[in-house]
Amino acid sequence: MHCIGTILALVYMHIKHLVKEQIVMDENEVLLHEDLILLNYEAESKEELLENLSKILKEKGYVKDSFSEGVLQREIIYPTGLNTAGVKVAIPHTDAIHVEKPAILVALLNKPVSFKEMGSGVKDVEAKLIFMLAIKNPSRQVQTLGKLMSIFSDKDKLLSIYNSTTTKEVIDKLSKILS
């Protein structure tokens, strides 16, 4: 189990190359949408999961056709599984060039899907809570991941989100952290 400092360092190293330029961002931009909160979601593999979640984002106009391949390739090079307490997490994402408009898709999985651990890329993480980021502005991605870290370091918050029974409940819990 990583301590929060280690997880923060891993996340920072994982995304620091994304921040190539500072772009003025709209602080009021909404990232969470009820139609992108998936309860009791199922997939047999990481690849199936990432392709299906990417397809949902594409069908709703959030990402380009290239998003799915971008996420799959990025996951090979920079794994996103986090060995968090309570519920294991994955935060798949790719470069901003694949994004049409920003959003976070949240999937609560019925059964875990195996991701490689961020940082090492060796250990498996059986993730049941997925935060797929589609962020258009690279500096916003860093900011969003920083806010999400307060959830990833808190077992009770993770369990509370995972045990939510409605999409509104998930939105309400995450909005308090991301606002």
C-alpha cells in the first residue's frame, strides 16, 4: 500500500509531461455528468473496459475517434492502477488532442478488472472504481488529478463513492471534491 505522498509523486511524474503550455481554463467547466456515471458496470478485461468506456464518451461527443487507441497505448506505457485502501482505483486517460470537450466518466465495476500499477508497471491492481479522464486542457488535468488525490488517500471516501446507489449520489460526493 502506497502512502499518499508516494501516490502523489507517482501521479505527478505520470502527468508532468502533459503540461506543455498554460492555457486559460474556464473554472466553471462541468466535468461530471449523470450520463457518464456507470453503476454496476461489467467488463471481462482492461482492454474491453477501456474500449467500451471510450465508446460511450465518443457517442456522447466528448472525445474523438482516436481517444480509445490513445488510452490503450498510454495505459501500456504509463499504467494507471492505484493500490488504494478500501477500493482499488484506475485513472485511464490520454493526451488532450483526443478530447472534444472535457468530462470525467466514472464506472463502478461489479467485479474487478486488472490494471498495472502506476509507477512500477509490474504489480497488478484489481480496480473496481474507474475514473476515465477526458480533459482538454493539460494544466486542468494536473489540477483535476490533484483534487482526486484527496479521494484516493481516503478509504472511507472511496468506499462511500463505490457503495453509492444512484448516479446523483456519486455526482454529489465528487462535486464537493472537484469544485
